[in-house]
Amino acid sequence: MARGTGREAHGIVAARAAVEAVWRIERARVLATLVRFTGDIDTAEELVGDALVAALEQWPGEGIPKNAGAWLTSVAKRKAIDGWRRQSRLTEKYALIASSGVAEAEEPGEIDDDLLRLIFTACHPVLSGPSRVALTLRLLGGLTTDEIARGFLVPTATIAQRITRAKKTIAAARVPFEIPQRSELAPRLDAVLGVVYLVFNEGYSATAGDDWIRPTLCNEALRLARVLVTLVPREAEALALLALLEFQGSRLAARVTPAGEPVLLDDQDRSRWDHLQIRRGVAALAAADALAVPRGVYALQAAIAQCHATAAAPEHTDWNEIVALYDALASTTASPVVELNRAVALSRAGGVDAALELVDTIAPRLDGYHLLPVVRGDLLARLGRPAEARGEFLRAAELTRNERERELLLERAAAVVG
């Protein structure tokens, strides 16, 4: 009897895990359809939550439907109609549905269109940058408010306010739930790509806190980038961003020790890099290059990342090619951060003196940016100026808000010989 009870309990746990796995895959698409169906994000989220409860009640006993997304969508729609009926507003809502041309959930193309609409809504220009990030992770990533807050090291209440304010702003501005017209697509797509890029970067090099990296944010950004490419497969910069994130994400496991301590690029165990991800990155960048010449900002960054990812050892890195790519990127963006990275590449290609001169030229534009003294310290150490190098590493340690990085910089300061 006890053994049977144990097996049943195990079966229930396994069934719930299967339901939750399907839910993670289908949630965003179902939510997107329900936002179009109801015209309201909050209502859609409640209905999708109700559909999950129904799935948890029925699927463990009946099995997961062949088309789980359609099942969840149908349940949520029925609950919406039941709610409208109770409110004696069914006729009005039916008229709204008829005028909106709602497609059935079983049409995958339409669901994909809804998902694209949801991405553009969450990243609408009417919202502030932080609000776009929070709303995108909530609606598209399915992260809870607590998870988003932990990812960005801000209070849960702050994230909750951003999400609530974003939804109210969208409603007040009557933002249409639609894909931008072709003439508006490029700038709107740039905003979407920018959100995904920002989320990944915060996970890849956390700006504050005790962790060097936050893999959850990187994985969510990668998932969103992959979704975008399936929805807009002929947008070169979407493919290029995916390539960049694949290359960068391939190194995550090697960027920290088991204790969470940072491991710099030259010291990483390259056998721990995810070479499947690297191959995916190569393919995505090739697809982007086939669609657009000259390369855009993300394609140039992806090409730089590819130089690192495909080098079998640090000494095999083609630094001259990286310098050329940074030259092209600098002419496109006019960013002092890009110039700082270009200086690093220039120093590795053999021009340490020229690199230090470049760093000193851009220094006034990067006041307070902790990576400026990091780069300057490295260059001074290589030029045999240890006292100055030590001072730069100590200054960088004071500027950073990441505890792991602070420890690393203090170690580098102590290790300078001379």
C-alpha cells in the first residue's frame, strides 16, 4: 500500500512537471492571443492563469493534449466569454470580436503574428526603457515580479510599479495591438532588439551585487532572440543579435569558477565553451550577412564575438581583424565605449602605446565608467609602469558596484609587480 501510494505521488509530481514544461513553452503565445482577444493585458494574464489551473487539474489524469497551446487558448477564451456573459455584456463583446477578425487558436501563423504583436507592444516607444524591459520579461519571458527584481537587484515593489505603470500607459495611450507598418518597422524593431540586448548584457556582466553573471537573464534574452528570428526571419539585425548572443552565451559556463569567481577570457577553459551554440552563432551571422551589406551594429559586434569564439586558444585570436571590425563599428556608432574596446584590441594587435594614447583621448567622455581605469591599468602594467597601473586598478575597484568584480580588481592591483 505504501509503495503504491509512493508511486502515485511520484506520478503526480512527474505529471505536474510535464504540465509546467509545456506551460513555459506555450504561455507567451497563448497570452498574446488572449491580449488580442480581450484587448486588455491584465485581463489576458488572469485568463491565461485560469487556463493553467485547468491544465494542472485535467492533464495529469487525461494526458497532455496534442495541441496544448490551442487547448489552453480555447479554455481561456471560454472563461472570457463566461465572464462577459455574467456581466451582461456578451453582445457588445461579440461585436468587438467580430470586428477584430480573431483567428482560431489552431492556426499557428496567426498565433505567431500575435506573439510578434505582443513583443512590439511590450517594447512600444511610449514606455520608458526600464518599463520596456520589465514588461517584456513579465509578458514574454513569463518571469515573476520577484524574479525580475532579483535579476536586476532592485526592490520587488519597484518592478511591480514599473509593470503596472507600463500597462496603464499602454491603455491610456491606446497603443494598438499590432505589428508596425513596414515604414515604421525598422525603428520599432531596433527598440525590441535593444531591450533583448540590454537584458542579456545585464545577465552577462552584472552591474551590481554579489554575482559576476546572472544566467537566468542571459537565457531569457537568448530565448527572446530566437523567438524574434522565427517571427522576422529576414531581418538581418535580428539574426545578427541572435548570433551575438549565441557567441557570448557559449562562454557562460567558463566565465566563473565553481565558487562564482570571475574568470577572464584568456584564462577560460575553452573546452567548457558550448560549441553547439558557437555553430548556431556562425550560422546566424552568415544568414544575416546574406541579407544585408554593409553590416549593421549587431552584425559587427557578432563578427567580433565570432573571432573570439572560434579561436582555439588566446594566441590564435585574429586581433588585426578585430581592430578592423571595431574601426567599422566606431564609424557607425561614435560611442566612447566602442573606442575603449577598440583600444584593447589595438593593444593586443601590438600597439600598446597607441592604445594608451587613444584611451587618454576618450577618458573625459567616460568619467566614472569603471572599465576605463581597468583598461588603463592593464596598458600601464604592460608598459612597465606598475605604480600607475596599481592605482588604476584600485580606482576601478572603487567605481564598480559588483562585489565579484571588486574582488578581482583588488587582486589585480595586488598582483602588479614593481
